[in-house]
Amino acid sequence: MSTDEAKTSAGRSRATRLLMAGLAVAVVAGAGVWWSLRDQSEPGTKLPAGEQARLATAVAPILEAGLPDARYSRLACAVKILGTEPADAANTQVVTTAYVWSLCRSLGQPVISESGLPAVVHLGTPTRVEAPDQPTLSSDIGMLFPKRLQDAARDDGSYADELNAAVEERARQLS
């Protein structure tokens, strides 16, 4: 191999290494940008923990009075806040709508029944509750919940432990 060929080969090898290093940096940078933006794609779906607790405390009695089951028995409800309107609400004072997953238990009945479902609680005057019907649950979620919260509204399993303990406490408060 001549000196010129060796230089050309070394130059290509160096260029290839630089290109590969550049691609690696670009991939890592792109992944970093994606990672930082992924949580921003659903802004405001979670209030700070203290504000979520205040909102959940305010929403539970509205659900207890506004769900269809409330016509037939007293209810104790616990809620998981999934999101709010406005989506970027930083405190409960500006929230006009709460999107929740609820677990409600009948009180004062010989047989205790529980039901868990997503619900939309409008906090205006008067307050209003919208909940999907069981036969059309999935399509109702699509109509009632903004797209950014529909997956959370369909996922009831991950909230069970948290809501079971909370509904127990709420039932004790109301008894």
C-alpha cells in the first residue's frame, strides 16, 4: 500500500469514526429531548400533591350527591384526580372541571356494593357530574374526557389500592 493510499484509508477511517460519533451524539441528544418533552405533552394533568388532595376532598361529596346511585342509597366516594380544566391549573381555585377515577360504596344497606368508574365533575354553579354508562363505557370516555386523559380514564386497576383505603376512610367519616 502506498503512502497516499494509507493516508486516504486513514482519512476514511477517521471520517467514518467521526460520522459514527456524530450520529451517536445526535441519537443521545434526540432521546434526551424526547425524554424531557414526554412529560410536557400532557401539561397540567396533575396538580401538586397537596392541591390534588384538596380537590379530591372537594369533589367526593359532589360525586356522592350527583351520581345516579345516590338516588337509591347514601354513598361514600373516594377519587383519584386524573386531570383538570384548565389543563395547566396550578391550584384548586382555578379548576373548573375535575376528571377523576372514583370508587363509591353504598352506606346503610344490608349488602355493601361498590362501583368504580371514571367521572367528570363540573365545579361551576350548579355543580354537575357526568359519568360514562357501563354498556358504552369506552365510547363515552372518548366523548367526556380530553384525549390526553382517555388512557388514564380507562385504567381502573392501578388506582384500586389507593382508592380502597380512601373509600374506607370516607365511609368511616360519613358513618
